[in-house]
Amino acid sequence: MTSLLSGALTFIAPLLWQAQTQAQTSAIKRFEPTLINFMMLSFLLFVIGVAGVLSRRNIIIIFMSIELILNAVNLNLIAFSRYLQLNQDVLRQGRLAGANAMAGPVFTIFIIVVAAAEAAVGLGIVISLFRNRETVEIDEINLLKW
């Protein structure tokens, strides 16, 4: 076990040292995410959320998937707001400066408040259904049927 650990350290240590020296010498060449990176991450979160809503039967997992979808929307709103803020001068030259850069964070706060209310009400309903039916599976809950 110790020989495996020491062998891994002797292999990884020069790589870590090289990465540290490169980071110190080329601080300008660091990775800065662009709008496309944020959109791809948001798309990935959205797809995972939709897949969770469509494929799961547990109400708790469905609520968590809905929260993922809402967080994907929040990420897009903040990314586009930052994009508008950074490119405000270019947009003014093209006469497209009608957008407010603070609209994204304001809508994000509203979405977070609505998501918190949805979670509180939804979990209250889930607890009530669990007390009556003793399950949280979607297929087993048919209280609203005649």
C-alpha cells in the first residue's frame, strides 16, 4: 500500500510542480468561461432535470429535478446579464442598448423565491399524501380519482 502511494507521488509530484510553475508564470493564460460555457452547463442541468422529471416515479426526485430546471434558467439569466453588462458599449454602437443588465439578477431572485415556496408547499403535500397512502410513488397516488 505504501509502495503504491509512494510510486503515485513520485509520478504525480513533477506534474504538480510543473503545473504550479506554469500557473505562476502564465497567470494571463488562465481559463475564463465564456457565454457558451455557461450555456452548455445550463443546457446540461436542464436536460438532467427534464430526464429526472420524465423518468422517475418518486415525488421527491421529481421535485429535485424541477429545482435543477429552475437553476438552469437562473444560470442562463445571470450569464446573459453579465454578457450584456460586459458588452454594453458594443451594443450601444449597434443601437441595441435597450436591455437592462440588472434584469437577470432580479428575475433570478424571483425564481429563487418561487422555488422556495414551491418546495415548501410541495413537501407539505408530499407529507400529507405519505400519511394517507404511505408511499411517495406517483403511480400509487390516486386520491383525486372518483
